[in-house]
Amino acid sequence: MTALSAFVVPVVTVGMLWVVPTGLGLVEGPRPPGWDLLRRAWPLLALPGAVSLWLPRSGVATALAACYALATLALALQAPARLVLALPGSPLSPRPLRQAELAVLTALVSPSVAGLALVAERAGYPLFGFELDLLALTVPHFHYAGFAAALVAGLLCRTAGEGPLARAAALSVPTGTLLVLVGYFVDDWAELIGAVVLTAGMAAVAVLTLRERRDLAADPVTRALLGVSALVLTGTMALALWWALGEATGLPHPTLTWMAATHGLGNALGFAVCALLAHRRLRSSTGVHRPTPLPAPPPVPLPRTELPS
């Protein structure tokens, strides 16, 4: 196991077996046919992909990765089906949650990019001419920046009632993720633009998370999880900007191995795992993922006025 894979393999394993199924359990809104079955079966469907990570590159590892890629494709196909149910005029349409829905759709599609990259990397094939190390890093990127960050942005957008900052987060995180992907095929400057947009979206997510910590989190564990996820996200995205700027300009910047050990582990454990744990605790404490309304105050009795006889 190389120094790079020593960081990537455990992070991706957690993403496949825990982050994705936990995130799917927090998704609200339209449920296309097959959604519940896919959500419940996900840990079993992801197991071949997780096993493939720990094997040397071979035909067996490639076949196991392909099984996982098919599961991610099935998840991606839920996105257009969900979009049809969410269109205006549908009885299940979340009309005031358009930006949140865009973020959720991005989350559903992102693992399929990771699945395709995993198959190529396990086969030792430089897909689209990309080096194997870059393909290996694409897998965690689209599990965490693609799936987890977009989903958390959507959850925060729903909770915040789609205020300006929430709409910005729900739009810029998917847009930034897409631009980073496009930058892979264009040049380092295009990737830098994507990193700037994604960082702006993540900054909005951090601010919204701290606001949610203040307004919704009553117990200290949930408050701590939300606080850690917001603070870690600030640091990891600063590292991402540093790396992208260095790649585009030639300025000194961290190596891929150093980024995997800092940015990658921080985003995975400090942000995604803590944020999803916090949102799951909020869901279980309130019954739904939205603020619990305060009880109405009791009526104040008016003084009785005696009329003159």
C-alpha cells in the first residue's frame, strides 16, 4: 500500500459503507420506485467496492469495483426519476425547495463518477489520460465533496427556509463540484475556478452550520458535532484553494499525499462524518429535519369590568 493509498483507502471505505447510506437516510421529498430498497440495501451493494480497495490491482479487484459502479449508476438513475416527481405540477413537488432539491440531485449522481473512476483505477487504466493517482483521489472527492457536501447543503437549505445564504450554498456547492470535474478535462485554471466556487459554497455551509448549531441543537453532543464540522471545513477548503492555486500558477503547494492526509481526512472525518451524525441526531430529536415550532403562550386573562347597575 503506497503512502497515498494508505490515506485514501480507509476514507473511501467509510464513504461507501457509512457516509452514503447515512446520507440517503436523511433525504426527504419524492421517493421514486425502488428508492427504499436501494437505500436499505446500500451497505450490501457497496461491500464489493470496499473490498476492491484493499486488493492489489487485478481482474478480481476490477470486477468487484464494477459491481459497486453498477450500484452507483442505479443511484444516479434515481435523480431523473426524482426530478420528474419534483417538477411543478406534481403532487409531490417541493415547490419552495428548488435549490435544496438541486443539491440533493447532485448528491445522488456524484457517486457514479466515483464508481467509474474506481473501476479504471483498479484496472490500472488511465481513463481519459488521467494518472492513476488522480483517479484514486477522484473516488473520495465525489463521495465527500460531491455526495456529502451537496447533501448537507441541501439539508441546511431546507432547515434555513431557503434564505439567500442557504440558496447560495445549495447552488454553489453543486456548481463548484461540476466545475472542478470540468477542470479535469480543460486545464488547471478552470479547476481553480471550480475550487473557488466550491470553497464559496462550503463557506456558506460552514456559516449555516454554525447558525443551525445556535438555533436548533439543544444537546451538547449535537452542538459539538456541528461546531467541529464547520470549523474543520474552513481549514480544509483553504487547503484546497492553496493546492488549486499552486497547480495553476506553479507556486509552492502541498503534494497529493499531503493533501490526502490533511484536506482529505479532514473533509471525511471532521466535516462529513460529524455533519451527518449531527443531522441524524437532529432528525431523531425533532422527528423531522426542520425547526420544532415553539408552543403558543397561554392566553392572558383580561380583567373583569363590572358594569354599573
